[in-house]
Amino acid sequence: MRWVRVEFRFDFGSPNAYPGEPVTPAVALGLANKALPAEQVLPAAREVARMLATRPLGSLIATKKLMPDRARTLDQTDCEDAIFATRLKTAEAAEAFRAFAERRQPDFNKVAH
């Protein structure tokens, strides 16, 4: 069986976004989120194409225009992920999660800044 690298970057936070599927070095390192045998690559690509075809065309075009430089885009995504991870540890986030669990509006006035 020959393995090929397929990169579907939908789940940045999970080293293996598809539990039970093979973890290749690329998946383990976060370079790809799914590894497929060669004979499954085309069907998987077609499935992603079908999913993308259901999205609004204008949004897809606008998103693609935001990514002319792949390396810069990935660097920006890494920066955003780091900021988001930091924000998740704040008192504001704790209040938001608490409010959600309690089915109420969050009160950020009682949170220290």
C-alpha cells in the first residue's frame, strides 16, 4: 500500500482529525490532518470538492483572495491560533463559558481586565 500526503486543513487543533485513521508523520506533525491510501485520494478529493460546491461562491472567491501567499497565510493562522489560545485562558473566557453553561448572558463588567 502506497501512502500519499493529502492536506485538508479544516481542523487545526487536532493532530489526527479523523480518529481511527492512520497517523503518518505528516499527520503527527500537523502538516496534514488526514492520510489516505493512494486509491482513496481521488474519492476524498471529490468529496471535499462536493462540500466546497455547496458553499457560497462569492465567499470562496473572497477567501481565496486572502491567501495569495500560502506561507504568510499559515504564519498568520499560527499567530491567530496563539492569540486565541491565550484568550481562552482569561477570566473573560471563563465568564463566557460559565454563562453559556448556565444559559445566561455573560456579564463582563464583573471580570477584571
